[in-house]
Amino acid sequence: MLTKATPIKISANFHPDERAVLFHGDCLELLKQIPDGSIQLVVTSPPYNIGKEYEKKLNLKQYLEQQSDVIKECVRVLNEKGSICWQVGNYVDNGSIIPLDTVLFPIFHELGLVLRNRIIWHFEHGLHCSRRFSGRYETIIWFTRKSKDYVFNLDPVRVPQKYPAKKYFKGPKKGQYSCNPLGKNPGDVWDIPNVKSNHVEKTEHPCQFPVELIERLVLAMTNENDWVLDPFLGVGTSIIAALRHNRRGAGAETVQRYVEIARERIKKAINGTLKVRPMNKPIYNPDQKRNNLTVAPWSQPNTTPPLLKIRQIIDA
């Protein structure tokens, strides 16, 4: 039995008695080491096939075939009460976008899994588009097996009530508080800052998971001592989220530099020195903090807005 006092070492290969497994190589090679039904939660953000430095861009058919091979193995190792959470954005081809969750859904469906939620992860920062609206969300598609007997722990991930003092105004419960004192269900739209330049967790990885995003999934879909697997580990966030809550974590990464970063981050998580953004911390509001960058320079007396200046020059 795993306990909080159990010493933690980082293993290079999977074994059921380990607590943290960081595999340098193709995830299919790691998956071969994992027995059927061993994993409670598979959570990952696979390459989006948009030509990032850590991926080789494929045509969409090849990409889906590659993803299908990994997903089949993930289903094989999944516990009967387990969950798979696949976090994706868009495939972009010559300015046209294809939401990857829509084209990946049939793969999961054909393997007999049931979609429980399509979670929208909303964030404020990212690339600015000039020919379409800037993308500010990605999706997490959460699947389980067909049985309704899957792990789902709501209480650990409840968020503060909007109106905690609200009471029933009629009926047998009139005058009693109408909300759960532990908080409310967080719903399927999650406002969690993405990891950009000034984020406390930022590394050199260009598409890094925030720890709190994975923590919510780990707390809701696993119990202590359960295994959490990330087949596309990146810089180790899924293992970190698992270890922070007394779960076991395993993941594979092909890029040597990211394996090195993941190892250092996991070591810091083990000894309690890793800096992370706390779960449910309010999102920074520049207006409330009286940040002077929120005041447009052209709103001051005797200044002219940039676009108006341009028009004046053209008209002259």
C-alpha cells in the first residue's frame, strides 16, 4: 500500500510497485510494459500536428492513424472504473481549422467508450489572429467505459458558491441554505490561466499544461494510490499533479531536453520546492490591481487614438 511516507524514486520503466515513472522514448514502448487494466486515469495533450518543434507534421489521415494506435493501447491498460481525458485544440491547414476533438471522437466511440463531458478550458492569452477571431479555448474530451460504475469524486473539486447565503424561499426547506456548503460543481467551462511567459510554472516547452488543470482531473477521477498515465508527457505536469495528491504517475516523452526538465520538476515536486499556481486561485484582474497598463494612452487629454491619427494622415 502506497502511503505519504513512502520514499519516492523516479523509475525509467513501468512496474506496478513504482510511484513515478519517467520513460524516455515512444509512448507505445512504455504502454507495452503496462499490464491490462492497470491505469485509473489516462490524461494527456497529444501533439496537435501543427508543426511545433517537438512534432513532425503529418497529413490529417496519418495523424489520426497514429493517434488511433496510441488510444487503442490506452484503452487496453484502462481500469474498468477508469477515465481517459484527451485535451486538444485545432488542426490548422492553410488557414482552415479542424477541431481535433470532433475527428478523434469516432476513435474512442468505436472502441466502446462513452463520452461523459466535453470540457472547455478557457484562457485569456495566446496568439493574436488577424484573419479570424483569436483562439482562447481548448477542449478536454472525457471518456469512460460503458458501465456507470466509474470513479467520479465531486467534493474535492468543488468551487466557491456564487451566492453562499442563498436560502429556499418556499417549500419544506424554506429558510434553509439552498447550496452545498462545500461549494458548487465547477461545470464544464473552466477558466484556468494557460502557462505563458510570466506564469510561475513556465519552462521552455511551448505548450505546457498548468498543474491545476490536471489536478482537478486527478482529484475527480482517481483515488489515492491509483495510477495516472500521460502518454505524451512533455515536461512532467501530469506526474507532478498525481504525486501532489498521493497518486502514482507515469509518462513517456521522446525529446531528451523535455525529459531532463520533467525530471527536475518532478524532483522538486517530491521535495516540496516546485512552484505551482494554487488550485482555485482567483484569476488576476488588472483593474482591481489598478494596473496602469489598463489605461489607454489615447484616452488621456490632448491625445489622439492611433487609428484616428492614421486616418488623419491619409485624409491629409
